[in-house]
Amino acid sequence: MVLELAKQRSVVNHFIAELRDEQVQKDPMRFRRNLARIGEVMAVELSRTLEYTETEVTTPLGVARTELMSEQPVLATILRAGLALHQGFMNYFDRADSAFVSAYRKHRKGEDAFDIEVEYLSSPSLQDRVVVLCDPMLATGKSMVLVYKALLRLGKPKALHVAAVIASAEGLEYAKAHLPAGTRFWIGAVDDEMTAQAYIVPGLGDAGDLAYGAKL
């Protein structure tokens, strides 16, 4: 399943428009907040797919019956760009466990081509857990797939959700083909093009740099 939020004509379109706007991008605090707000909306949508248990809550005047989530997901984030999106999910899944993975593009000297390197991994057991894998940009899809494979060292999840603010059509198809059957994708917007350097067009630029400052 793929849910593209931009097709729903909601306030999320305003958040995505500001993320793309090169003038608004000059305010990194605003950029991070828009990533988090999109994460919050995605968290609500994703929560509808989880398992619930009927529960009684005692109030000062009686007993209310409601359904509460039977478990919290594990929020797995690709450093560093995914941190603000991760925070948006944590604002709503406030009892969730977290996993962090460092993945980056290692460029080949004198070439546009690059390899994806996974260096750091910190995670609880993922065995039979619901995992939400967050990264603002889903360009080629290769980082997402490699990070998922790295996370399998910590156990096999019973369900996988992928959350990205902007995806390329090509990267989304790659991820769908290489991640487990039944993976759900929560995407802000899907763009049709990528440059030779694997940047999404129109995209929004480098999400990590815009959120946290340019890196050497």
C-alpha cells in the first residue's frame, strides 16, 4: 500500500510547499518543524492500521470504554536527516522505542556514481515488532533497502512501514520491489524525475543540510 498525502488536498500540502520553497528554507527551525508536522500527520494515519484492545478508563464520574493500541511501534530513523521527521512520529507515538542507523553516500572519485555505506546501528530487538522506517527523502531507494537489511540483525519485524516526505517514482518502485511484501509506504509527495547525481526533481534539496547546516 502506498499513501501519498499530497493527493488528499489537506494542510500537509502547505507543509510540503514550505519545505520546497527556497525562501522559507532559509529558516532551518521552520524547515525542521515542517518535517515534524508531516511526521505527526503520518503518525495519525499510520495509527489506524495498528492493533487495538478494548479498555476501560475510570473517570471521576464513572467508567469509559475505549480502544487503545495494543503495542507501540519501533521508530527507526536514518541519521541525520531523519531526526526531525522522527520527532514528529515520537510526538504521537510517545511510548515508542527508537532505532538509529547511520547511512551515507560514499562517492567514487571523479564519478557521479556512489555506494551506500551503513556505519552505525543502535536498536532494540525488532523480533515480531511493528517497525516504522523514517527518512525525509526516498531517492534511489537503495539506502532504505540497505538500512532495512542491516536492521534484520536485530530480529525480523512482523510489519514494516516506510515514511518519506518526498520520493522519486523510481526510488519508490525500487523500494517496493526489494522490501518485504506487505510493506506500507507513507509518502508526502512523489516526484517523477531524478538527476544524474540521484537528487529528486523538483524535490527540495539536501534535507539534512537544510535542517542542520551544511556538512563538509
